[in-house]
Amino acid sequence: MIFRYDKGIKIIGSQLWLDAHRSVEFCCVSHAHLDHAKKHQRVVATPETLCFLKQRIGKTGSVKLNYEEPYEFDGCKITLFPAGHILGSAQTLVEVNGLRLLYSGDFNMGESAAAEPIKIPGSDILIMECTFGRPIYKFPSRKQIEEQLISFVERSIEDGFVPVVIGYVLGKSQEAMKILGDAGFEMRVHGSIARLAKTYEAFGIKLGKWDRYKKESLEGKVVVAPRTALKTRMLKNIARKRTVFLSGWAMHDGAKTRFGVDEAIPLSDHADFDGLLEYIRQVKPKKIYTTHGPRAFAVYLRQLGYNAEPLQPERQLELF
Ligand SMILES: [Zn+2]
């Protein structure tokens, strides 16, 4: 065994942790979503992830690592590869004594408007997320989803409503901004999203014509906000609005009610079921551990002839 799982992945015989859920001395952080990132003494991550971490959880000791530039630590060779999930997101390949372990972090196989496209290395052992690891999760094409979003915004404006796009503060919101900005819409953005959007732009991803939301006329403009803003004065003050939530969970009929919105569009920053299987075909692992999704995914994989099991013994996250 090359690793053990103990609130994070620990490489045995070294001080290296991957996405530890508690503070440790030395940790590779796959991306800056807070279910993966904690404050550690020293963090290895991409320059983009380090920047987001500083904004979100404060300054830490750091090792800045570009994609595909190997780094040696405590007998381990660490290489980061783009994961296609959000800007700066990485898969982590650890090589110890000729054995390769790939930790996927969160990943997306398709195109993303605002993240580097995924690049998949081969590995002997694969620890992979499987958020959408059930066959019901088959997302429409990227083009269809972008058209759905643009058409929602156009229709709302035509009908005299302010379109309000709801998405997670880091990643999803900026991706929506990129799609809408490229389509020529002017946006007003919640403060928490605006701070992170500036970092996207500092790394060269131009998001179009936008400004931080202030109380002003919103005629012809699109508002971008996180879900937490639905209950705040900012959104309550907009009398005529139509809300849309962007998430892979939009595939469920109950999503609109569950998230308290008028529309839901499955713009996902995770792979869908077929994407997860394609990922495995490209990695060609001998052993698979699944995490961040339904335990049933490991059962599907075993039925397909893979040597697979869930990483954690306890119940794993499933939103529906
Ligand atoms: Zn994530």
C-alpha cells in the first residue's frame, strides 16, 4: 500500500498529504474549493490556486508549482496536471519507487469557458472523485447548455425582468460571466464573486463588461450572485427578476424547488457519468478508489471488470 486515508490522503513513508481536511505540515491542494482546501503549514499548488487560497483562507507557506513541472519532496515525485474543473485546478500524480498514484481532485472532461482543459496522465493507482457517478447524470452538450443560458437571459430581458444567474462563488460564477461576457451582455456581480473574478482576469481570462453590483438601474443587465444572496436585500430589492441556478444537480426534476429558483441549467464543472468512465479508460489504472460521490459508482466499476472500491468506509456525499 502506498497511501492511507485519514481525513485526507497520506503517502506512507513520507510527510506528503493530498487535500487533507485538517491542518498538516505539507499538503498538495488540488483546487481552491473549500471542501478540498484547508490552511496548512506549507501548501503545494498551482499559482492560480495559491492566489485563490490567499483570498479565501489567508496566507500560508507555499510551493508554487506549474502544471507538468515535477517537484521532489520526501522521496515523492509530485507532478500537477490540469483538471478542467476551475481555474488552476489540478490532478496530482505522485511517483514513489516506480509506482504511480493519481489523485484526480475534482475534474471535468468537457470544455470549460474559464479553466485549462484537462490533460490526463496514466497511473497504476487512481483515486477519483465521482460526484455524478450514476448513469442518470448525462449532461447535454456544452454548446446546448451555453445556448440555454443565453436564451434564458435574452427572454428575461425581453419580458422586462432582470435575469439573475446563481452559481457557486468560485468557478461556476466566473464561467457564467465568461459565457455571458463573450455574448455581449453587461453584468453586475455580487462582491464575493467580483473579488475572485479579478483574479481570473489577472491570470488572463477576460470576463467581459462587468462591475461590482451597486444599487442602480439594472435595465438590460444581468446580475450574477451566489445562492446565499437569494435571501439578502441585494436580491430582494430587485422587484422584477427571474433566477436561474447553474449546477449539474439541475438534472433532477426537483432542482428548481430545492434551490428556490425559477430555472435550473446543468452547467457542471464536474464530469458526468460517461465522462467518469472515459477518464478511467485514459488513466488505465490497475486499482481504483472512488470518493466524493455515490458508493454505487464503485459497484458499477466492478461490474465492468475494474478493481474498484470506495475510499472512505463511511457514507459519501450525495445531494439527491
Ligand atoms: Zn471543486
